[in-house]
Amino acid sequence: MKLVLLSGGSGKRLWPLSNDTRSKQFLKVLENEEGARQSMVQRVWSQLESVGLADSSVIATSKTQTEMIHNQLGSEVPLIVEPERRDTFPAIALASSFLFSEQNANLDETVIVLPVDPYVHDSFFERVKLLDEVLTYSNADLALMGVTPTYPSSKYGYIVPTTEANINEYFLVDRFTEKPSEEKAVTLIEQNALWNCGVFAFKLRYIIDILEGKNLPITYNALSYNYSSLPKISFDYEVVEKAKRIVALPYEGYWKDLGTWNTLTEEMATSQMGKGIICENSNNTHLVNELEIPVTVVGLSDVVVAASPDGILVADKASSPKIKDLIGGFDQPPMYEERIWGWSKVLDYAKYENEEMVTRRICIHEAKNSTYHYHNLRNEVWTIVRGEGELILDDNIRRVKAGDIIHISVGRKHAIRAISELEFIEVQTGREVVDTDFVRLYTNWNEILQHYYNSQAQVIV
């Protein structure tokens, strides 16, 4: 049995904390059993470890999220990286080809796909294990897991069973209903319909056969190379709706989608995170502040106030799901990013006649390092403000500490490693300051040092 966790989306319903690189699953607004902050993806991965499923799991994600995942879960977590963002069918097809050709999984292996961020108890993942047996016993194309509804919700899709009697806890699926009215939901619940929580299983052979039927490659490298030729369509439309026999396994435990501020705040351990004050006359109000300036909330009830480098939100909780539609026109790059080596925050941006200027605050965690790289369009000036590090700049290697200033002109190759946690202010200037102006040479610090010493030896000779 193999598990594929889908990690995608921009999570814009949780703006301004979420952005194109820091989706909702990476927001550290929950708490673990020790009281430490954790994200949804950290919570889910720890649950997989506790029920013995982590070693069987891989995460399918986009290039923009790889560093965030490794930052939060560690560099050993296996990833399947999409060459570009498309949809769930291409992502699952690529993951299947990876299991088949890279991990040499048997074609009769059961593959279970689920979101990377459900808010559930451990019993949910114990139930997921049963999908392997259900798929085998039922001889179905697909086996789904659905949540027994606790109220007639219009926010979720429903899995509707046939009128046949249940067999071995699972039932045959008749149809699907997407986000019905509350009145229609009442009727669906009376018909024993389940909430669709996005969990389904199939035999690996089933997807490989579909790829072959479409004359698409079945090996990971070939499919990755031809990824743009895959139809940009959801797995539901491309596969589920065409399946001849689908069964569903009910789950009666706790399940919640923390995709909006009103649902997320219900599970937060505290009503306030960050600097500020919520006055006593504000009831059921949450403040999440990532800025260094205080935010004060007076006389506002049933609201969420969120502040980050990407923006400020003040919203009635019931209306907060509308955020995604309202910010659709915003054309702003992420102002805060978590990277495998630490984090980066944009402090200021200015554009002059022939030049742009971006100021960032950068933190590199102890024993972590940046890549060895150079830029073609911009100059950089670093001012070290905290900690100590080791800097490689072209043919020079030296220690740097708080108070040092480093000038890095266009084309100069550089990398830095933190001996102790290191912070510096980086001022980027040039005719164009863009993320694509980045030529990466080496990533691992030992490889960087080896390249440096080899270069020195060649110069000496």
C-alpha cells in the first residue's frame, strides 16, 4: 500500500497569511501536544508517523512548495515534484508513474490519494488503511472514503450510495452531488450520503492502463518531460466520473476542512498570535499578527484580524470565505517565504527611472546554507545584523559577523552558511529585480566547499 498526499493550491481564502508559496497547509497556527506551534502539514505527517504510514507515503507538490515542505518536515521526506502547476489528474498520473518506474511498485499495489491537510483524529488514518482491503474485496475500480455528515452542509460534495445493502462496511456508489443547498443536503443525508473528503484508492495498474490508453508515457522521467501535454483537468472529471464501479467506506469520526478563516479559528488554541490587544468587549474575535507593530481590536465581535507582510485583513468570520474572490486581482509577489535554509521577508520596494530596489530581511538557521549562485541583473549589499557565518565570494572564503557589510556585484558567485543563526539585511538593486534572475550552481555545502577548493588548486597550479 502506498499513500500519495496532494500538496497544492495557493490557499487564498486564508490571505494575507497564505500566498503562492506559503499555502494554508504551511501556516503555523495550530498547536501540538507539547504546546508548540505547528502547521497542518506537520500535524498530518506526525499522525502518519504515529499510525505507521509515513514510510509508505510520498508528497506530490509543485516546485514552489518543495523548500517549504523540507523546511517543516525535514529533507528526507520523499517528494514528487510537478514540472508545472496543472491539476489533480496530471499530479496523480505523475505520482503513479513515479511509484511504478522509480519505486518499482507492483501493478497490483493499492495507491491511496488524500489531501495533505485534513484536520482529523488518528482514527481517520486507521480507517484509511482499510481501503486496501475494501478495494480488493469489492473488485471496484475506485474505493473512496467519505465522512458521515453531522449536519446538512452546503460547503461539501456528497457521495450518494445505491439502494443495495452495505457489504463489509462499504457500499456501492450511485452518484456524486456537488455542494447542494441545505434543503437538498437534508434529503441526501436521509439517503445515507457521505461528505466527500477527497480520499480514494485504486490499484496502480488502473492508472497505468489509463495512461497507456491515452498514449502517454508511463515512466516518471518521460511523463515529467511531457507533462505539459497532459490534459489540465481534475481527477474527478477525468477518472472518477468515468469509472464503472466505485465503492465508498464511511468514516464516522472527527473531520474538518480548515480552508477558511471561520473554520481555522475554531481550531486555534489561542485567540491571539503576535503583538497586539483584543479588548474585553470583543467576543469570538481572533487576531493573528506577523508584523512587528502592535494591532489593537476594540469593540469588534465575530471577526478575524490578520496582518502579515502581504497585507492586512479585517473580516466578519461568516463572510471570510469571500476573500479569495475579492483578492483575485492582486498582482503582488509573496512578501514572506519560508525556505529550506530559513526565511525571507520583503521590507521595502521602490522603482526609479532605470532601476529597482528591493530590501529584504533574511534569516539563515544554524548549520544551514544558501545555494552557491550568482545573478545577471542585480547587485546586492548585505549588512549582517545577528549571528556568525561563513561566506564564499568568488575566490575568497571568510568569517562574517554582526556589523559586517558585504558588496556582491552582478555575476559574482556567492554562498553563505550560518555557524550560529544568522540574520542580515539584503538590498537588491538593478535594472530589474526578479526571482528568475538566479543561476544556481551548487546546493549542498560540502559540494560548494569541494568546488571552491578545486578552483583554488587550479589557480595555484
